[in-house]
Amino acid sequence: MFEKKKSFFGRLQEKIENVILMRPEVDEEMMEELEEALITSDIGMDTTQRIVERLRADVKKMNIRDPEGVRAQIQLIIRELIDKGDAHKLSDKVPLILLVIGVNGSGKTTSIAKLAHRLQKEGKTVILAAADTFRAAAAEQLQIWGDRLGVSVIRHGEGADPSAVIYDAIQAAKARGADVLICDTAGRLQTKKNLMAELEKMYRIIEREYPEAEKESLLVLDAATGKNAVSQAKEFSQVAQITGIVLTKLDGTAKGGIVITIADMFEIPVKFIGVGEGMEDLEPFDAADFAASLFQ
């Protein structure tokens, strides 16, 4: 999965490799340099310390003496840290309602379009709901994508009640027998109390109007923003029932360590990664492939 996009781990891969392969023996100096490499690659202090402490213990317990052994063990540690099992997979049950949340500029609307495209390729019928009603031209942007994909977009005027859009979109999805309803919503964090109330209202509408539907809430984060993405994950997880993360812009400009930090800090699996601008460049996240790619 990751072979065509090796560059998107950039400095993280390079730093780990430099520390491990440039040292002739396994010693405390190597551990300290590894710790520095991880911290400067958007991996938080606490997460880094957990990785390095586990590595120290494993090196001692397993009597690892050569750098290649360290290389293999840190790959295993990172894999185990980020692997959430089947939780990484998007539900394949239908009907499915996806609430997609994220700050402006995170790549939320484009990710919705890519998700719709992926689901269409799986043979599913999709409807989009333009419920991010307070961002100027958000509905128009979603409509453009809907027209390109041949997908219906349910929308109201700018400033309309987002829950009213959700209500109408649910009625349309039920009437047309759509497999998946994707809702673009909640593009701001400035007013946490209002955002929480808005989301709670949406959840109530969904439960009342479509109780039999499978439901997921996806948080879109921009990998290139580094620690700011971690802050957003923390804030949104306090006000929304997040079931998965879509990590966008994980290309040559991102360090890649953000994946490890988020996996360690939150019980929220990364479900998709955005690795380019094309419609095919939204890929399911695979923990084993990710860990292996750091050492290719």
C-alpha cells in the first residue's frame, strides 16, 4: 500500500535510519539519539519515552547487540503501538451514516469526495449532506464534487440549521434506498459549547429518524500541522463521538510521526490516510504496512 508514497514519511524515516545504521553498536548513546529523532518528528514526549523505554527493556531482555536487531524491534514496537485491529476498518454495513468533522483547511470536503468515490467503486450508492452551513461556500464546494461524482447533494442556504439539513438528507437517503449518507459538518472549534450542542442535536436527529442505520463519526486531521492536529483530536474527541480519523496531506511535507502520537494518545483508530491530490489517493490505513514503511 505504501510503496508508491515512500516520501510521505520524509524526515521520520530518514532520522531513524540514520541513528540505527550509522552506529556500530547498541549502546545508551544510540537510545538517546533515537529518542531525539522521535521527538523531533512530531512524536510527543510521552509517546517517545514509552517507545524508548520499551526498546531499552527489549534490548536487554532479548540480548540485542547489533543495530539491525534494534531496527527490527523498534518497528515491532511502533506496529504494536498503532495497531487497533479491526477498528481501522470502516463499517461495511448498510445503510451507513458518516458524520465527517474537521476544521477548515484540513481537507475535509476533499476527503468526503474521495470517500464517496471509494464507496462508489465498491458498488454502494451515496448521498452527500452539506451540513457545514456556516462556512462561506462550503455547500457550493461540496456540490461541485457531487456533480463530478454524479452524487446527489442535499443542501440548504448558508447559515441554515445543520440539523435541518441532516433531517432532509436522511429522508432522501431512506426514500432513495441509498447505502451511505456522508454528512459534511462542524468545521470550527472556536465555540466548544455551541459545537457540542450542535453535534448532540445532529446525533439525536439521526437516532430518531434512522435508528437502524450504522453510524460513524470521522475526524479529518491535516498531518502537516503536526502537534496542532493532536490538539484538534483532543478537542474534538471531547465534544463528538469520534469512531475514526482520516489523516490528510500525509505526503513529502509531513513527518509521519503524527500517526504514532495519535494512536498512542487516543483510543481512536486511523481509518484512512490521504497521500495525494487524486481521487484514488485516499487509502485504508494498515498498521503493519505503516510500520514497515518507516524502515524501507
